[in-house]
Amino acid sequence: MMKLNCGELRESHIGSEVELQGWSRYRRDHGGKLFIDIADRYGTTQLVFEGDVKRIAEGIGREYVIHASGKARKRDDDTVDTTNPTGSVEIYVALLEVISASKVPPFEIIEEKKKFLANEDLRLRYRYLDLRRQEMIKRVEFRDRFMKIARKFFWENGFLELETPTLVKDTYETGSRTFLVPSRTNQGKFYSLPQSPQVYKQLCMVSGLDRYFQIARCYRDEDPREDRQPEFTQIDLELSFIDERYIKELIERFLQKLVKELTGKELKTPFRSMGYEHAMKSYGSDKPDLRFDSRIADITEDLKSTEYNIIKRVIESNGKVKAMSFGAGYGSADARLDKNYMLKSIEYAKTLGLKGLTWLYVESNAVKSEPQSIADSLGEAKKAIRRKTGAEDGDIIIVCSDTSEKVLLDAMGKLRKAIGDRIDQYNSDYEFLWVEGFPLFERDEVTGRLKPTHNPFTSPTPESIGMMDKEPERMMSRQYDLVLNGTELGSGSIRINDPELQRKALRLMGMSDESIERSFGFLLEALGYGAPVHGGIALGVDRLVALLYRSGEMRDFILFPKNKKYESPLDGSPTPIDKKRLREDFGIDQEKL
């Protein structure tokens, strides 16, 4: 008797006695014969039941775990399933055993189009059932292959796979939102779950462990967002005696190998590189999607004499007007952008805080609008708008204005991404980009305090160090971000390795000497014992895997993710904790908090 998995049977097995174990999936009763598809991680095989064994099989429901044995035989020509690797063969079952019965599943485990799937929260509630679907199994296996390739690459390049602590010191003074863990043995004291292994991987560099990598679990108590999870995985790297160029070349080689082995596609290196200021001015984002070439053009000067009131008022208030065009094929039967969509875009622009959005289109070599009076009010500026945006026949042009250039650029970046996704006419599958030239600090809009654009440990450029005392906002950082298709994959930097420079940077962020010592005294002490020049990067695994697979949401590639509210429908977490337990085990009296 030959034991096979449910995706293994082939015509070469015809005539052999085989046995299979798996879940009963699809059932079809044709009177004298009963057909059941048995499934596991590897695939599905058709079982055929007749006679006495059919009467036993009639009691089998969906998702029962069964053990079937019998002879492999060729399926009738008119029943061959060419979409299934086992589809030309079936098992004529002689013996059947029910290993485990199943309750009626809350949804069908099907592979049809997404619109036929159960809603996401229901599938997350019964995630162990959803994971039985072949499409989900493919995603789990894809992620597994990703991890194997990653580990092999870094091992072959001399890295040590190291593990940093999960229970760490809380450093709330840096403005981070962390998850706190109370200690029972040290009542009244707390650990923090790490947002990243940042400080500890730097300590590895001080230790002389010059090539560190970790498949790191990270935790951030941030506001919910579509592409976030409160716990996530990243490939974390740190290296000594290197510079930005070395790290970028290393990551490019890694991604080249990864994409080749996972997808068969060749990546061109070096990746494109862009300055932060240029990215913001031209694309309205520090993570622009370069699979399409729509760029923002400043048309403020061209519209100074316009009679169009919305724009006129903004210009009179010293605001800015900018435009960009999209190859939308406007007016054609298959156009993805029409009047209704553009009206919805105007409403979306309002939610982004824009003072005004106007849309135009090019037809028969002329700039037009609906109503035409809008285009007419722009006068001769229409020529400049078309020239600066590069708009051609069939293109849509959006014209946006606001008194705040920051708000304007940010909103246009979001509009650019939304419209680009809508058109879905990309010139490549994977467009990687390095973004550099970030300021070291930025002003917090609420508190007015300086805060780091990356993290508190990022080194300023050598030319910027002299500005620290008098012009800290002009300092530039040695930060580099990696972007793929408009999504930030990771951020890295060369770190500060001088304890006094690190102390000054923390002071500029508003930290007192007492709070610096309390939060980072152990790091500053370590840096004082001879710290090499070092730097690193962290790549988000969940996002990268989803982008490389090119189908499904980020949550589809996490075994047991949280939903959009950061809740787990599977186990009901987060849950309240009994007050008595908090008081007796952890010394926490909620009434006094």
C-alpha cells in the first residue's frame, strides 16, 4: 500500500493500491456512485465510492478528516479536470475510516473569485479554516520560501543570526507608543515590547559582532491603518565599518536574488535614487510610485491673472497652485476615469484639507472642462498647464490649490496614488527606489518641538554637525529609505557612534539630562567604550511578501493577523483583565490609576 498526499496522485500510479488522509471538501452524489474530493495542503484528489463503502461515505460531511484507501484508476475522458494536477486520476475506495467529524463550517472553503468569499472578519474568526484554502496555502508557502532565501543570503554573506530581547526598557520620552508588560516578580515595574531591536543591535556592533541580522518581531501601539499591524515582522540588519553605499548595494543584491528566485523576474541594479525634497516637490510623497510618470508642476505664476474664483482667492492669499496629468483615455469606452470618478475625487480632496481641486481634460488638442466655463476662465494659462504637465489627447489634468504648500503637496501625493491605482496602467511590475537627503529633524505640528525624521540615533551628515548648536533644522541626515511601488519597505541610516553627539541630539529633542540618562544611559555608556562606525536597515517582511506576490492584502500573508481595528476575531483579544489579578499578581490598583 502506497501512502500519498492529496496532491501527489498521477497517471503513473494507475493500478497501484494507495491510501490518502485529509479533509472531505466537495461532495457529489450521482445515485449509484458518490464522489468526494479529499484535500490537504498539497492539493485535492477525487475519491469514488460504490456499494457498501458508499453507504459509509454517505455519512461524511464537509471538512470531516478521513482516511481512504483503494486502487488508483484513470478518470473517464469527459470528467478529466485539466486545472488540477491530479485531475486525470481518481481513487476507487475500498476502505474508509472517519478520523474526526466536523461541525458544519461557517463558510465554504472555496477558491472562487474574492467576491464569493465570506467577509474578512468571519474568515479571521475561523482563520484555521480559511488557511485550508489552496490560495491561502500558496501564500503561506510563498512566505516560507521568502524566509529561506533571506536566511541563506545573509548567512552566505557572513552575517550572524542573533536574537535581541523581547522584554525591554521603556523609552517613552522619545514619543514612541509602546505596549507595556507588567512584571509580577518586580511589582510596580514594567517592561516594554520593542518597536524594533534598534538599541540592542547597536550594542551588538559595540560588542564586535559586526554583521547582525534577525527575523525580528516588532510591536507598535499606533493608530490603525490599512497597511499596519500592531505586531509585525522585519528583516533587521546592522553592520560595522561600512557606509550608506555598501548597505544599499547589499540590499540590492539581496532583492535581486529574492525576486529572481520567487518570481523569475530580473531586477536592474542599481536602483533609482531620489532626494527627499525632489520627491516631495515632484510627487507629493517621500515614497512615490514610479510605475507611472505623472509629476506635479507648479503653475502658480501662470494663473496669476485667472478669473476662476477658487484659484484666484488662493493666489491672493499667497497660496500655491499645482497640476498633474494622467493618461486616462478620457472619453473612450474603456476609460477608468470619468466625470463621476472625478467628482468623487473632488470630495476626496476636501477630506485631505485642500482648498480647491479642478479637473480638466484634453480633447482634439484643446484643454476642456465640464462645464466649459472653467477652462475658459483660465485663458491663455491653459497652454502653460498643458505644456508643464505634458498632457496629451485623452489625458485628465487635475489642478489643485491651497494656502499651505505642505498640505497641497501631501494631498496631491495621495490623489496621485489613488488615481494611478484606478488607471492601473503601470510600466513595470516592481519599481524600487532609494529616497535620501532627509532633514535630520522636523518640527512637531502640535508641540513645536524638534523630532527626528527617522529615529533618535541617526547620524547627521559630516557637513551638518557644525549646525547643531545654532541651526539644527538645517541639519541633514544619513538616512535612506527603500520604496517599492509607492510603499515604504524599510528605512535605515548610519548611526551616531559618538556618545556626546548622541547626547546633544537627544537634548535637541527636548529631553532633559535626567530623562536621557533614565532612557538611554546604558547605550551612551556603551558608546563610550569604543563604538565603530555602523549602520543598518530594516525591511518590512509582511509588506514586501505581499508586494512580491502581487495579490492579496498584507493580512493575507500573516498567519493570525488582527483586523482593521487591531482586534483578533479568533481569540477575542485584547480583553479586560480582572482587577483582582492585576492587584495581586502585578501590584496594580486600577482604582488609583
